[in-house]
Amino acid sequence: MIKFYNPIHGFIVANTAHLGVPNEILFFAIVLLSSYFFNFLYLFIFNKLKVGSHDTRPLLKQIYIISVGLFYILGVLNSVLGLVILLINAFVVYFVCKQDYNKKGKKNENLPWYIIIGLIGFVLIAHINSTAIANGEVMTGCLMVLVIKLHEFSWNCFDLTLMNKENELNSHQKDKVITEYPTSLEFLSYVLFYNTLFTGPAFEYKIYSKWINSDNMDINIRNPALYKFGKGVFFLVSFFKISEWLPVSELLQNNYSLIKRFLFLYIVGMTFRFKYYGAWSIAESLCNMVHLGFNSQTNDFYLIKNVNVRGFEFAQNTKGALDNWNESTNIWLKNYIYLRFAKINKNSALASLVTFTVSAIWHGTHPGYYLTFVTGSAYQSAGKIIRRYIRPHFLVTNYNTFKYIYDGMCLLITQAAFGYLVMPFIVLNMKDSFTIWKSVYFIPHIVILALVAIKPFLKQSVPKTKKAAQPIKSMLKDIIEDKQQFEQHEKLNIKKIE
């Protein structure tokens, strides 16, 4: 492990040792909270004093962002090796993409695939050898965010060749195409952007480039930074308090009834999510504070968004829940892995498998991750069976009561099922995961197997009061259309609330 003494890291260690807080939590908290100070300083320098001219201000901002990012990695975390790994990954991708970007002939269409293989290999090695890196748990989180940024960057560069080809890119992919290759300094500032350096959410280079050159100062709606900060603090405090009252070990030791066990799984799973709600809300708050995330086309701050708490906690099916969880990662997996692979392979099932494999390796090596992801994939398959063959029977206009009852049941079942699903993600090891699942008799797994078994005997029903939909040509088309409709619906609901 490469270390060097510095007064910043030494001061932090000396004055926090008595707290007994794990390093991962301690340094995450220090980075998140101190970022507000650096944001205030950023706003004072560039918005209040307006240091620099119109032409030089973007360059000065880049230098400032890089300096703060290096301060955190070297000063706070004391992680020289972590920085070396980060810079190697970043600049290998930068120069390889630049060489391909400047080609006058045919581009290497496989380059983004080579890049993701290399990046996933690097982050896997980092997960395995995290103890060899100073504050390795924090730095592997940083590398995970970096993987998304660099892989998206590689596709955003390559997509320039597809801009004029019909039906090659969807609207999201077209909007993120890089039309002017960044300088090495601007790219480094994107990589080291301190507000999302360790926690995410990751976002495409085009969003960052527009912000660094404008700062979106001419906005006419209220900035949600303060609200998101309050929400983040609420969820983090709730996480620590409820975790003390209801530890997971309680489930392994007590002989509760089946209903109480499922209720316990739900509460523990929900509390576990609070940790992520808190960190992501604060990270979004930090971005919005400096006006990053503002969408001038829709006049809102939804460009930088990682979770929809209400959408997840009140989801009535697996798809609705997953669409509202870790949204930046979902964007990456959907637009830069799943759709890309499905387009060249024409096999949505294989594309799902590849996407699952990348996501699982990206998260780490604990067996619990793989148990959760494999089961989550099975949840999605079961959800499709329910939506296509069972749900239409309740969509009868003359009997809306049936629909309300069905929606209520789906809400309860979905939340109970997710409490079961995330247990391996929490306990991480195989033994405790199976012990907890066994305590509720593997009921969700049994239900999934039963749905798969009876699927050949089910007939798809279409409500009489609605026009029959056109035959679905492919699973991929169904997924895309469902997601677009859901996102539009959620966006309208959020605007009404605000």
C-alpha cells in the first residue's frame, strides 16, 4: 500500500479516532459535507467576483475542480495508488478514443466494447485488492463511478459517425454525442469533478461540458439544492437510528411468525435503502447548488438524478421499482450496454445476460451481490408474465374496484418481495443469505418457478373497453416503450407535486 504522510489526513485521523466510526463512513461523510464549503467558494469566486474573462473562466473553473478533486484523493484519503489507477484508466481511454475520433476513415466500432472489458477488469481487480489501496473501499466507489463515465464517453465519441444514420441512435444517445473533442485539462476536470467523485451519480461528458462553459446562471425556477440536502440528512439519520433498533442479526436469531418475518425483511430492506437515498440526495444537492443538472429544454433540474424515492417505495411491480433506483447506472446499462448489444446480436435474452454480468462484476465480488442480481433478473421475468397474462384481467372499466384491489395487492407483494431480494446484498455472504431466505421458505423463488411453469397455459387478455394493441415484435421494443411511458408519467407527477 503506497502512503505518504500529509497534515490533512493526519489531522483527520487524530481527531476522529475516538468516534469509532468505520473509515468508509467517516471519509464519505467528510467528503460530502466539506464539498458544500468548496461549492460556496466556487460560487463566490466565479459567480460573485466573476474571476476571469468570458474566455478564460472555463479554464479557471477546470483548474479549481481538479485541485479540489486532488485534495480529496491525496489530502483527505491519502490514496496515491488510488489516484494512479484512476489516472491510468482515464487517460488510456482519453488517448485511445482521441486517436479513433480523429480518424478520417472508418472508426473502430468495437472500441467501446474493448474499453468496457478493460475497465471492468480494472475495477474487479480493485475490488479484490481493495486492502492494498489506502481507503480502498472509498476509492473503489470512485472507480465504479469512473467506469460509467469513461464507457459512456467512449460511445459518445463513436456515435458521431452514426448521427446522420436513421434509427441508429435513440434520442438520449443523440443528445449526448460529442461533437468537439475535449482538451486533456477539461477531460481531467470531468473525471475529478468533486461533487460526484465518490458517490455518483455519473453523467455524460456533454452535460458537464455545457455546464462548465455556461454554469446555467440564467434560470428562472427555484434551485432544489436546499430541499435535497434536507432530504439527504433525514434519510441518513433515519438509517443510522433504525439500523440500531432493528439489526439484521435479529432476524437470524429470533423465531418470528412468517408474516412478521416478511414485515421485518421489508423494514430492514427499506432502511438499507435509506443510506443510498441520503448519499445520492446530498450528491444531487451539491450538483444543483452550482447549477449543474439544470435542463434548459424542460426548465427543471432533472439532468442529474439518481433515485426517485416515492417511485421506488410505492412501485407496484419490479420494473417500476428498478426504473426508479440508481437511475444513472440504469441509464448506462440500458443505453450503453443492453441496447448496444441487442442491436448487434438481435437477442434480447442474451443482451440481458451480458448486462447482468457487467452489472454484477461492476458491483464487486461478494456472493450476496450475485444472489441478488440473479434473483432480480428472475423477478423481471416473472413481472413480465404477470403484466401480460394476469394484469389485463383487472383493467375492466366497469369494475374499477378490481383494479384498485389489484394495485394494492401488487404494492404489498412488490415491497415484500424486495425485502426478500435485497437481504444477500446486505449480509453479503452466502450462508446468512440462505439462512434468511430459508426462514421464509423461499416463497418468492417458488412463486417465480410456478409462474414460469404455468406460463404456457396462460392466454393474454385484452380489456374489452380498450383497443387491442398491435402485436409486439420484440421484447426489446416492449421494454423501451414501457420505460418511455413510465418516465413521462413520473415526470408529470413530480411537476404536479412541485
